[in-house]
Amino acid sequence: MANLVLALVSRPAIGAPLILFVSYIIYQLFPKPSNLPDLPIIGARKGDWFPILQAKIRNSLNVKAALNSAYIQYRNQAAILPLIDSGNIIYLPRSDTKFASEQPTNMLSMHESAQQHLQTDYTTVDPSLTHDPIHLELVTTTLTKEVGNLIPDLVEEIQHCVSKQLGNSTDWSEICIMESAQKMLSGITNRAFLGIPLCRNEEMLKLGIAFTQNIPLSSMMMRLFPSFVKPLVAPLVTRSNRIHTREFEKILEPEIKARLEEYDSQNEHIKSGRNDYLQWLIEQAKEIGNPKNWQVGALAQRVLLLNFASIHTTTFAVTHALLDIASSSPDLVLELRGEVEGVLKQHDGKWNKRAVAQLEKLDSAIRESQRKNSIVSIGVSRTVVAEKGVTFPSGTHVPKGLRIAVPGYSVLQDSEIYPEPKTYKPLRFYDARQNEADEYVKSARNALPTATQDFLVWGLGRNACPGRVFASNEIKMLLAYVLLNYDIEHLTERPRNTWISQNRILPMKATLRVRRRTRS
């Protein structure tokens, strides 16, 4: 034994990972006494020696099967969902969804749950910014309010980015759809966040995209380690995060400093003519009055955090929508294109907020694509922070510190809610709109940015995605432009999605053949 220890110490490249692995196994086999309620364990089998550990392994190897099984077997009661990278989740029945989404933050905290899932204390350079997310307040208020005013700039950037990524040739060319969508959306989104010319800075866009990839990968790795090991492995696991953040800051620094000088030199009652997220962030920081908020690093990192929150979700949405549309009947492209042409004709060929809202068929096609392919596996993820725990309508009492969730993926695939759930029906929500008697309900209940108990793609309640109105408009205008100006070759078979633990992954290498249309 002594010789083995000496050998491991003398070869740290082998010894360190081995010690970490052994510590993790011991940590999982012999966990500290927990306050888990007495509930069935999803994935456990009769005769298991270590039911939680064995269920974790089974569930993590096939999360889709575990979720579907739990949705049927525990439809009206809570159960424990053990996952290797997420711990033990109290999986509540669907009937608890509304209650869970409505609880105040001193009872159930989405912030705590997100911090744990994204491991922001390790995956971000300055974790204090995620603990004080003032940048998200601007999304809920200013960004949503300014969508209409931003549309002309977004239209211009869509034309620029699509032309750059899809080309202008009238001959067929093959593109990697996810890669192209990511690059287009990075430029378009940063037009609203940073304005010209920064939104066309290639190096900055690359860094923003890299960061959106860093966070999910590094957080998934960090979740595998017990708390006492995380400070040791974090510097290695999150190295790329720090490099990309610092480089991103360097590029934004001259612009941020110039804007801060301009702000300080002007009359406090006169606001800058700039209308983008960075400017709102500077004005917010100055109004709050804490100097830390207007430091270059803080401002740049808040923009970068918003890049992460925005770009990966819209990239998934656009990629899925294009794959679904391309693999549907060719008549669908003609129908959607006809709608776009008709709406533009009504508005003298120019986009505005009202015109985008009138794209009801395209709106439905995107919402249906989200229903069928959403990254949501579990919904309304919250951490119980109330001292005495929380008792849910189903009768389940969950102690403080535990994480809860409700069915997400399984609801979107429930045939009682969505007939023929495995089939992509692009006009599913459009038809539902036509069947509504009340005009307001018709326009709202089945629209793309609407969050409901049966559609948790955006979350639900007070913590629903704050940027969903901006994202919906951005996605619709981008797809409208592509459909109007490009032919998309029909796909005989849609590339399949895959699962990695609880993460539903789109076909990242899928390709489409496109060509520029010749329009009279």
C-alpha cells in the first residue's frame, strides 16, 4: 500500500485524477445524512444495495426513458429523480406546476437553482455579478419595451448576417445549419446589445460564441464533483471561460470607456442618442450609484452573460425550425413565404412590431418546433429556501435546500394535450388561434412567446424567460428573411436529436442546401 501511495504521489498526472475519481465514488456511496423526504425513487429497483446511486446511473444513461416512465408511473404523486450531474431532484406531479411557478423568491428560488446548475461560482470570472443580476432587470423592462424601436436595426443586421453566412449565389450550396445560425444570431443579437461597429467585430463574436459553449460544458463537468473538490478542479475545468472573458473585455474596453466619459461629460438630464443594451447598462449603473457597476470588467461581463443567455437558446430554436420546415411538405415553405409576402405588402415592404405579430403561421411553425424539440427536460426548477420548507398542493412537503422540478419534456409529448405529439404539425397553434372566440385570448394564448403550464419552453410565472418577446421577434424576422430570399432543398428525413444526461442536444452537424432566390 505504501508503495502504491508513493507511486501516485510521484506521478501526479495519474494520481490526481484517480484520487478525485475515488473521492467522488466514496462521496456517492456514503453520502452524509440527508433530509430527503420518504418518496419513491425513480430508476431504483427492488434489491438495489445503493438505490440512489444505482438509480442515478440508470437515469443518467437514459434520461428520456426515466422521465417518460416517471410521468406515467408517478402521474399524481412526487418522486425522487436522482441524476449524476444534478443530484436528487424532487420531481413533483404536473398538478403542482402553477403553484411552484407562483411562489415568491423567499420560498422557492430559481436564482439558487440556476446558480447550482450553471455552477456560476466557478464558471464565471466574477460570480458576484450573477448574485446581483441587475442586467436581467433591463431585459424585462427596457429591452422588451424597445423591441419596436430596435426592429429597423435588426432588419439591417439580418440582411448583413444572412448574406454573409448563406451567400448570394443562385447555385446550391451546403451549410452546417447550427454553425450558420449561431453566427447569424450572434451578430443580430449584438446589434441590439452593442450596436455598430462592435456587432461586426469578428473576434468579439467568436469570443461570445465560445463563451456560450464554455458555460454548459464546464458547468456539467463541475457538477460531477463533490463540493470539497470543486475549488481544486475549477481552475483547470474553467480555464477557457476565463481566457475568453478577458479577451472579450479587452475588445469592449475602448468603447465602454468612451461611453462612460461621454456620460460623465453631458448634462444629467440629457441622455445619449444611443439605443442599445450597453448604453442602458451604463445608465442603470450610474443611476444605482455603486462604482463597481460601471467598472469596465463588470459592464463587459454583464454583456457577455447576456450573450450566453440569448444566443444558445435562439440558435437552437432557429436550427430546429429550419430542419423541421425543410423536412415537411414543400408546400409549407410556399405557404409561409406567401404569408411573409402578404404581410410585407400590407406594411409597404417594411417590418415593424405589428407586421411581425401578423406572421401567425410562421409563429405557429416555430412554436411547434419548440414543442417538439425543446431543450427543456424538466420544468420550473427551483431550490427550496423557506426555513420550514414548502408543502405543495399534492401534499408533498419538501425541506429547505432541496431542488424541485415538474414534468417538462413529457408534457410537451403528452397526446392528451397535444394530439399526435411525435408529428411536427406546423399549423397546430395557428389552428388553435382560429378556434378561439375571444380575440385577446386568440392572439395571446398560442403565440410564440407565451408561457403556459402546458408549454414550459420559456419557463412559467414570475421567472419566465425575460427576453422571450425580443427573442421571438428576432427569430421570426430572421426566418422570414431566409424564407423570402432563399430556396431550401427538401430533406427526406429530419436529422435526429440526441440526449446527454438531461440535456437534449440538436443535430449539431446537420446540413442544409440553400440558394439565393431570383426575385422579380
